[in-house]
Amino acid sequence: MENINKIPSKIIETEISIKLLEYLKNTSKIDDGMYNFCINKLICKINLEKNKIDNDYINNTSNYKILT
């Protein structure tokens, strides 16, 4: 069986939030302090999700559903 690199949806959603914050910062909607605060919180969230990943987590398909 080929090895497929799977990324949980929570990590993808968090990375999308980071992109949104970058856009808001570039358009001067938020200041640097708020941007840095939010980015640090999101990076911690990504690290927590990455630490949860093991074989059971990878094989559970509900971890890859993105809510829209």
C-alpha cells in the first residue's frame, strides 16, 4: 500500500485562519500587536494538533472532514 501524507482538517482550518490574519494585517485592518497575539495562539493550536497525531488518529476519517 502506498504511503499517503494526510493532514487533519483542524490543521488546515488553522492555517487558513493564519492566511486571513495576514490579509487583514496587510490591508491595515488589524495592528501588529493583535496580529502577533492571534498568530501565536494559532501556532500553539497547530502544535497541539500535530502532537495528537498517531496511527489511530490518522486512520479515523472524521479527523479529515472540513465543516463549511
